[in-house]
Amino acid sequence: MTTRNDVEKMIAQVGLGDRTAFSSLYDATSAKLFGVCLRILNDRAEAEDVLQEAFVRIWQKAKTYAANGYSPMTWLITLTRNLAIDKLRTRKAGSVDIDEVYDLADSGPTPEAAAVASSERAQIDGCLDELEPDRAGAVRDAYLEGHSYNELAAKYGVPLNTMRTWLRRSLGKLKDCLTR
Amino acid sequence: MTAADDHNDDVALAGEYALHLLDAEARRAFEDRLNNEPALRILVSEWDAHFISLSDEFTPVVPPAMMKARIEDVLFPKAAKARSEFSLWRVVLGAGFAAALGLAVLVALPPANVPDPFTPSFTAELAAEDQSLVVLASFAPDVGVLRIDRQAGEARQGRVLELWLIADGATAPVSLGVLPADAATNITLPADLIDAIAGGTLAISDEPIGGSTTGAPTGDVLAAGVVVSI
């Protein structure tokens, strides 16, 4: 199994222009990153385009990775998720209704859940549980589905500004809880 | 607003940025601040680290097999060229046929001649698409020795494997000689080829016994790989 250390070393080698390491990094991480693209975009062709763009960025930015202080999978997933949401936001409004199309939501814990540091997961779950259910749901949807404020407001049936206020307050409470 | 209010405001703003909730204009403005405010960058990285705990809900899905080649073709156009069929190679490089004649000046040496320790600084993996032939090449420029390690596959019945170098930007492949039946061998490169290895492509073609008589590959290209620095 590929460990965090392995991925870190691969990224360092990729930063030196090592194509073999790039190939190994792709083999080790592409399924996870493609899963991120598919969940956010819910469209295979778009997900493939974003996966390609993500690996191009990874190749280009790997040499600066060591300086950014991110753990390797956090860096890779964050980079990919941001590109996927960029793509999502450039869609013409109304072309896809994510709530209708995407009905895989509310998936229970995946087998992989066990692999993620369970204490960290428990911590954020515990802190989200301290919020009202709708407000915690909005934070989860923003992260996992890449929903915009407009989409969140529609989904939870509140005005846009109310959603913005909710979410900013939720973030403040979350931060307090997570750093306790 | 007090300093504490400002801080709380930035905490929420960094969280909105990490979630990608800011509209395009606000996002750009925030990124301008990020460039100048290390404290803000820390807030964002803290949020990214918190939210990553939710990422186990992104179920891995193996991408289509062609994706890897597609990405590598974008990043390494030369590798794409080397991977293509021999016929294409001939079309691309055909003009250089004559120039390649007489350049095959390589000698395969027994492994005993390897300097010890052998410290390569370049490597290439030459692999057929279906892995029916996999050859690992490593090169130590200080001694000019190219080590060949055939890990899978062999020459077809009554045929031989011939190794070629296509230097970066070259118009024709240069023969590095016929590979012996042994899986491992060392080839000493002439001085004028040592500098051509970096960034070049190594390829193996299927040839009649004794190797190509034209100075250019005549059979199928079985495997190819780009030389990278270690």
C-alpha cells in the first residue's frame, strides 16, 4: 500500500522533473482525484478534463510543494477540488441541476474512511454536530458537492444573504470548536 | 471594528475561500491579499487541513485507462512521439535516414567492465504498451556507460533487438547496437553521444540477425522511453 511518505517522495521527485515518479504518482492517486472530480462535476467528460488539468498543474507546481506546508494528499485533493469547482462555476447557469442529477449523496462511510485519520474525522464530525443540522449540512455540501451560495440558498430554502450569514457564523463556530 | 473582529472576519473569509464560496471578484481580491499576508495563508491552510477530513467521502473511481497517456502526451510530447508506431516514426524521421548511416559505432561489453560502483544519473524505462517487453536503461555519463536490464520479453524467433537513441531535436535515430541474448549488458557510448542521452528517447526495434543493415530501424518499434535525470 502507498503510504503518505511514499506520496511525499513521489511529489518531491516529480518536482525534479522525474517522469517515472510522475507515472507512479498518477497510479497511486488518480483514482482518488478522479473521484473528487466526479463527485463535484457529476459529468464524466468534464471530470476527465479536470483530472488532466490537475495532473498538469501537479507536474508544474510539484517543485514548490515542499514549501507550502501541506500534507501530500491535502495538497493534491485541494488543488483538484478547486479546479473542479472552477469548472463547475463556468457552466451556464441552469444547464445542470446538481440536486436533481446527483443522488448519490448521503453516502455512508466508505471503506476508505477507515484509512483517513479517524480522530481528525471524528473531530470535524463532532464540531459539525454542534451546529444546527441544516447549517452543518450546508458546510458539508459546500465542501463535498462544491455548491455555491446560490445553490445552498435554494437547497435549504433561505434567502441568499441569510445563507451567507449562516455559513460565515458556522465557520466561526467550527473554527472555535476545532481549535479547542 | 476591533482587531479581534477583523481576525474573526478573516477566519470566516479564509473558510469561504477554502470552500470556494467566494464569487470570482471576491476570490481574486482575496488572492491578492494572500500574496501579501502570510497570516492569511496560514488561515487558509488550516481550513484546508480541517476540511480534508471530509474528503474520505470522495469515493475513488479508477479513471479510464487512456487518461494517463493523454496527460503524458500533453506534458511530454516527445514521449508521445516515441510511443507511436514505427511507421509514424519513419515518416517523421525518414529524411534523416542517410545521415544516420555509419553512426552505429557501439560496442557491447561484458558486464565485467562496469565501473564499481556504477552511479547512473539518467534512467529510462522502455516498455511495450502491453508490457511484453520491458527494458530498464541507466546511464553514467562520467564513464559513458549505458546499463541495459531487460526485465521482461525477448527477441522474436530468428530476430534480434536493436537499441536506438533519438537525441532531443534529432532528425534520425542513431543505433546503439544489437542487444545480446543476456538480459543484462553494458554499452560504452562514444564521447560524442554522451551529451545526446539527456532528454533523448531510447527505443528498441525488431531487426534481422546482425541488426539493421540500413543504419535506420527496419522492423517494428517494440518499446521506447524518454531518458530522465535521476
